[in-house]
Amino acid sequence: MRLVLWVLILFAAAVVVALTVEDHDITGYVIVKISGYDEIELTLEYAAAGLIASFFILYFLIRALACLFNQSNIRAESYMLTSIKAFFEGNYDYAKKNAAKGFHLAKTPLIKAINSVIAVRSAQYTGDIETRNKLLELTDKTLRNERTLRLVTKAEMLLKDGRYSETLNALQELYSTGGLQPTAVLQLELEAQRKAENWDAVLEITTILIHRHPLNKNYFENIRHEAHLGNFKTKASDSDALDKYWRNLPELDQKNSRVAVAAARSYIALGHCSSAHQIIEQTVKISWDPELIALYSECLDYHVSRQIECAELWLKAQPNNAVLLLTLGKLCTHCELWGKAQNYLEASLSVEPTPKTHFALALLNEKLGKHESATDQYNKALELAIKSHCTS
């Protein structure tokens, strides 16, 4: 409709010019001079008609080129939609083929970028790493302005290749523009930081993600536990670094029994029994973690009598706790309280027979010179260990 209107206006203008020239008997010439050619002399009427004709020719030429441009985009868009459908149907070969065609045909950056992403991800699923890498390289060169889509895809592919440092570099390039990053991008970085064992960064990211997605709190808490384990492992040979790390932990993390277990193990490895005992005693008030209670008898120094007192107080609250009874048996054995040790170990066996408890009772019998009873307990420990191994 707009085209028809313009044509009518131009024809009307041409008629007005012609009538004006005729009514006023306007005469004149237009001389066209082109270097290297003879001069051309045209009447005013012919010059006007020529200009109008030139305008129409140029106009329709531009329209034809625009039509061709749009036609390429239409085809690219069609390939894009077909590839997206195939991708979600799991037909990755067909998706890759169509998206690659759409990528090369598209003139609009957005359509080109979407085709690129589908082609790259489909190539990854089909194991066509060569095609994937070529498309990633072309995308980097031709779609510099489509930063987020391009860099997120690149980072994900690098992560799948196990190139964690390069993944983080790609994400840092994305972050350089500032702004709040989407959750999916942070989760991508979280995985890269985990694989690279950058545990402090893992803790920082999980803190953000827990606030954004409280329903996934348990999942992120498990990752935080993994990060704490990693940090304790790296600091297990440095007493000062370990002390500083534990003191700077948020109270909520210190109260987590799994974190406390990792901290206690690190202190035990350094031979700092009192620090390990203090952590265990503080945490047992909140959580009856069996692993934590078992660790209480792993590092023994001159405070064992006080440990027995603490453990016997716990026993009043947990009278049938097999692990606590075993721990008390070990503590009493160390202090040569033979009768109490035997009573606690036998009570533990009555609640839950385990290879560890039979083994502890065997050691006690050896110390008492009861070799036959010791052998019997060793056999029972071995029998239970084999049975548990076969059923697991």
C-alpha cells in the first residue's frame, strides 16, 4: 500500500512539472559532462523524465536486493526452527545439519547466533568435535556482539572438554560487562570451580545460589561440604592456616556435623587432639553424628579421663548408642579400666554387633592375657567383615 502511494505521488509530481513547463513555455537544456566522454545535451523535459526513471530503477533495485536479503533470512529462520525441533526430539544429527545451514545463510545476528548454538550443542552430543570447534571459532569471529549466548556456549563446551581454566576465562570475559549474572551461568561457573578445586570460589558461589534457590539448599549444602573438605585437606599440614580457617568459618558451618568431622580429622592428622576434642564436644550437643562420636577415641592424650567423663554424660542421653558405647570402651581400655572397658564393649555388641567392636574386644582380651577369647573375637570380626562386604 505504501509503495502504491509513493508511485502515485511521483507520477503526480511528474505531471505537475510537465504542465508547468508547458504552460509557462519554460525552455532550457541540461548539459551532462562526463570526463573522457562527449558532452550530452538534454532538454529540460527529457532531463526530468530521466531523473524520475533513474529514481524508479534505483528504488526497484534496492527493493530486489532487500527481498533477496529477506529471503536468506526467511530460509535461515526456517532451518533454525527445524533444528530446534529436532534438537529437543533428540535427533542431533539432523539438528546439526539444519542449524549449520541456517548459520551460514542468516544475515541477522540473532538468527545466526541461535543457529550456531543449536549446531554446536548438537555436534557435542554426536561427538563431532571437529565441526563443533569450527562453528565455535566462526561464531567468535562473526558474532562479537552476541556476547552472552556466544560466551556461555563456549564456556560450556570448554567445561565438557575438561579445560577448566579456559572455561573460567570465558566466563570472566562475560562478567567484564558487569550486571547480575543468571543462575545458569553461576551454576556453570560453580562446576568449573569445583573441577579446578578452587574451593573458596565454590563457597562464595554456593552462598549466592542458596539465597536464590532455597529449595535446592540440600544440594548446595553438599557442595559446600565438599569445598570445606577440600580446604581442610589443603590446610592439614599447616596448623596456623587450619586454625585461621576454622575460626573464620560462619557459625552455621561450624555447627554442621559433616564440616566438624572434616575439621576434627584435620586436627587429628596434625596431632592436635585437644582442638579435635573441643570441636567434637561442641558439635555433639547439636548432632549425634556417629562418625563424630567415633573420632572422639581416635586421638588420645593426657585428657582421656576428662573425655570419659564427657562421654558418660552423653551416654545418659543416648544409653543405647552402639558407637558411643564402643568409644567409651576404647577410652577405658586406654586408661586400663579393664572392667568398665569390657562392659562397654559387650554392651555395644548387644546393641549392634560390628567388626570394629569385636576387634576392640579382641585387643582388650589380649591385654588381659585371654588369648582364646581374643582369637574368638578376631574370628567374629572377620566373619562380620566378610558378610558385610558380600552384601554391599
